[in-house]
Amino acid sequence: MTWPRGRAHLKDQSVRAADSLVLNLAEGWERGRRTNAGKNHFRIAKGSGAEVFTAMTLMRRPDLQDDLRRIDAMLAGLLR
């Protein structure tokens, strides 16, 4: 993926946010998806997904945004 001039700083932030998303998803699942602790990790994962989505908006990558919308919908389902 090419990072536009002046946006290179988004690369590291996007990677950290994506890592946070999957790590919090895993921890929330392990703690129990119906427990408060599990749901808290799913909320954090959802926030990290929003961060990656916004970075992809700034990068003008709508192809990745569609995948992130699906992930967000799955996380919303886990929070019900």
C-alpha cells in the first residue's frame, strides 16, 4: 500500500489500531462474550476499527472501508 505524501504517519497508527482490534477481539472472546469484561474488550475493538476506518478514509481506500464496515457489523452483533 502506498502512503500519500504527508500521510506516512498514518501507517504506524493504522497498524497499531488494527493490532488492537484483533487483540481486543481475542481477549473479549476469551473472557466470555456475554460478560461485562468481554463486552468491554469488544467495545475497545470497535473503537480501534473506527480508527482504522478513518485512516483508510484519509488514505482514500474505499475498498478497505467495505471490509471494515463488515467487521464493525460483526462486533456490533457481539455487543448485543
